[in-house]
Amino acid sequence: MPTPQRDPYPDALRAGALLVVVFGHWVATLPRLSDGRLVGTDHLLAAWDAAGMLTWLVQVVPLFVFVSAAVSTDGVARRMAGDGQRTWWAARALSLARPTVTYLAVLVALALLGLLSGGRLLGVFDQSLTIHLWFLLMLLTVQALLPWCLRLDARFGAATVLVLVLAAAALDLVRADVNSLQDLRELGARVAERPAGIAWLNMLLVWLIPQQLGIAWKRGRFGGVVTGAGFLLLGAGWLLLAMGSGYPVAMVGVALAGNNMLPPTLALVGVMWLQVGAVLLFEPLARRLLAGHAPARAIAMLGALGMPLYLWHKLAELPAAWLGERLGAPIDAGLPGDPGFWLGRACWIALCLLMVAPVIAAVLRFELGRAREVPAVDATGRIVVGGIALYAGLTAALAWGVWPGAVIGLPAVLLASWQLRRRGVDPTGEGNVDAA
């Protein structure tokens, strides 16, 4: 049976979202030098208030979840009928664990080297080299719930999205302790100034919203340019109301610029409406542009580079800073409005691009030297143990940075990779082996 041709539009959306994340992280990092030596980094949001508005465009995680759900819907539905969803999630977890083992192993090696050499640069970037691992935790969680999301869509349709939004709103209302109409008018400000408490549940509920929307889109419950324009208007109005009530402008988890991410708030839902609207509004034009062979090849290449580029792009900042010091490049260009600031940003991004190329080349050479497709286990006990170990390892690295987080997290993620793979099966099909 011939393999069904992939739909290039969702793949292009995911590839575009990946590039936005990579460049967004580099742009947001402001190196700070003293006497030509790197002494720290600032975040663009801390230095430039107007950058908060830019996060409405570069916070593309909802878009990635939306598209991933749409792409996975049919396959998950088939596996649900055959009771194979458990193994599918194990395979997804394994596909994340294996390259993460390599990444954490390199971080541990750098940490040990830093202990011997003083580790000045590593100390500057310690936390930022693991902070992006939060996305893997979130993605694993929402994808584990895909079968239930499909059942909810089949039974209640797009109304499931409304229920999730109302539940997220209720948690924000509880967090804000709203007792009057005036409290409601100040909802965002009250949310921003109070501890999250029970609203931490929105770490799950809010990220299920784009997943549920992706399922509904795939099943044809909404679509078209007119609907896309409607979503854009909804998102714009939603964000205006959110800002008017005092929610922080920035849509990333940077406490010094406000926080709509830890946990996600109702304001972030407005960005989801905008992104879904853009997907629908530009779909006809995008599909015409993607019809040729050249775009398909570029999308396929970005798809193949997706996981390595996401994992390793932050590490490129370390050699970029080192090279910037040696060349005397203007990577510390002051603040927005200062002469040469944007030239300094361009120089920093150019150095990151220059350094990420050999990093990715080395990673790909290593990954291509071992089995690419390793079968996942189907035993429930091992999936549970492997899943817990993976969550624990990623959480440790996320919470404590390279030192000691990666050192603690590496054995746990290694255990996850071992537990989640099916042993005694040769992934190349040349015989039975104990997969290492």
C-alpha cells in the first residue's frame, strides 16, 4: 500500500514555529560585558517595555500544539481502535528521551569541565541552557491525553473548547478572589499580584485548549477564511480586554516583565485565538506557495532538524559569546534606543547562527551513527516507570540548570530511555539484539 502523502501546510507551520522559537530566544538574550569579558545576560523584556507586544507574535507554542494535535488526530484514532495508543505515547516519549540523553550528557561534561577551569561562561548561561526543556514536559503531557481529547470532541464537538476556556477562567477568578464587579474589572491586575494557588491547574487546562482546537480543525468543525477573520477579531478583542483589566503584556514566563505563563492565564488564550485565525486566514495563500518541490524539500529538512535544533540552539550561545569576546564584536550593544543596539543584535544573531551550524552537524553525525528507529515497549509497567523517570529528569534539569540539574537529570532520562525501548528487537531488522 503506498504511503499517504503528507500535508505540507501543517508541516510548514511547525517548521515556521520552530524557527520563530530559535530566533526569538537568541534575540531575547542580551549579553553583558565588562572589560571585554562576559559577566552576565539580560532579557530583552527587562530592557524594553515595548517588547511585550512582540511576544504576541513570537509565543508560538500554542500554534505548535494546535498543529501537532491536527496531524496526530487520525493516527491516534486508529490506534485507539486497536489499543495501541499506549505504545504510541511510549514511542513519542522515547523519541524525546534519546536525544535528550545526548544533550544532558554534553551539559554534564561541560559542567565537569567548568569545575576544573572555573566555568565563567557556563556559569552565565547555566539556567538558560535547560529552561527550554519545559516544552518537552508540556508536550508529553498533552499528547498523553490525546485519546481523551478525541473522545470529548466526538461526543461534544467544539463545545469542549468552550468548557476548557470556562474552566481556565474560573481558576483565574478564584486566584483573583473576585467578589464584585469592580474586582472583575481589575481581574488581570489581581491575578498578576496574587500567588497562583489552585490556578496551577491551568498548566494543564490552558494547554489543552489549542490541542482541542487542533482536533476540531482536523475533523472539519471549523475552517475557512471568514472563520479565520472571526478568530482574529476575537483574539484582538480578547487581548484588549485582558490588557485593560491589568494582565501583563508579555506572553512568556519572565517574571520581571509580568507572567502569563507560569501558570498560563486567560490573556494567553487571546494569543491562541489570533494564531488559529492566522492559520485559517492564510491557508489558501500558503497552500499555493507550498505547491512546488523546493518548499517541500525545505520543510522536510526543517522537520528532520526539528528536535536537534530545538534542543541544541541554546547551547550555541555559549561558543557565540566566547567568539564574540575574542573578536571584540559589539554583542553588548546597550539598551534599545542606544546607538548601535540593533546592529549589536544582528551581530549576536550572526554569531549564534555561525556557532549552531557545527553544533547541529556534530549532533546529526552522532545521531545518524546509531539506530534511528528504536521500537517502543508495550508493557504498562515499564511505560509508567520510564515516563516517571523522564518527567523527573527533565524537571530536575529545568529547575536547577546545568549544575546540578543536568547532573541529576541525566541518570533519570537515561533510565527512561532504557525502560521505554523494546529490548530483544533489532531496529534494523537484521536480527534480534538487546538494543543498547
